[in-house]
Amino acid sequence: MSLFFGIADWPRYLAEGTSARQEALLGDFAQSGYPLGSDAWIDALETKSGRRLRPGQSGRPKRRSGKPPDD
């Protein structure tokens, strides 16, 4: 998702303000600490940094075997 790329007239863009959707996106990503940008841009950042920059699956990992653990 590109919020800021391709803006030809910055003064007009800034005078118009941001939409509620843009504010929500910016707030969500600022709070999470994950970068906000296109998939290609985040892929390039992940490659350069050698780190995962997207949220992983939440919750407890599933068991690999079908039998319950020995407790």
C-alpha cells in the first residue's frame, strides 16, 4: 500500500489532511513497530536487514506429532 509515493503536489496534499483510513493505518503500524509500505519494499528491507519485519502467526505453535505429550 502506498500512502505517500506519487504525491505530485505536497502543499495541496498536506492542506487536505489525511483520511480516517490513513490515520488508522498510520496509528496501527506506529503502535506495532512494523514498517508500513508495499510488499516489495518490505521484502527489500527484510533482505537487507536479515530480519523478519512482518508479524508472525499469533498463538501457541501446533504440536508436530498426533499423540499428546507425556506428563
